[in-house]
Amino acid sequence: MSMRQRLALLPLLVLVVACEPEGVPEAQQVAGADPELGRVLIADYGCQACHRIPGIRQASGSVGPPLDGFGRRAYIAGILPNRPMLLSWWLQDPPALDARTAMPALGLSAAEARHVAAYLYTLR
């Protein structure tokens, strides 16, 4: 699915996932993703330059928000319900979902974004 098609479906998807019951652990499971590989990818892509991230060496950036407790957050970047598909899309191309964000598109593939999302959901 192209990014344009994803963006066209985004309003409908946000409504659907926003209606999910809160506190359902399965809601943040990323099927087939490897949180440890996500941790490695976070370091490889240099996310620590902007964010403080538990479990990542020298992750003390202060440009972006700290990612402590990310798995407990209700929203991604304050605008999207914190759900795996939305987080994966966000990680692939943040400016496509919010033109005002300072977070750049780093070039993560869909698979890499899913691994990174899996790691972020371990941060409770």
C-alpha cells in the first residue's frame, strides 16, 4: 500500500482504533516483530540524537520528547492513538502524518518500523 493510500485511509483508521477498549495488552503487540532488533535499529538510525530512550546507550537527546514509558502513552506525538499500525506509519514518515512535526523521515522500511515499534512498546 502506498503512502498516499495510507493517508487516505488514516481518518477512518483513527476512528476505528480509537474505539478499541483501553488497557487491552494485545492492542500494542506487533505481530512478528522483534523488540531487540528494534532496539538495535534505534541506535543504528541515531534516534538517540534527539530522544532520551531507555536501553539505548548515550540516548540523552533533548530535541524530541523522552521515550520513557512510551508503551503507556495514549497518543503518538500528541495526535495519533498509540496503536501499532499508526506507530509504524509514523516511524516511516512522520511529516506525511503531521506536516508540523520536527521529526524527520529517516528512511525506515515498513519491517524496520515494526521492529522499532515493538521495542518502544516494551518501554513501560
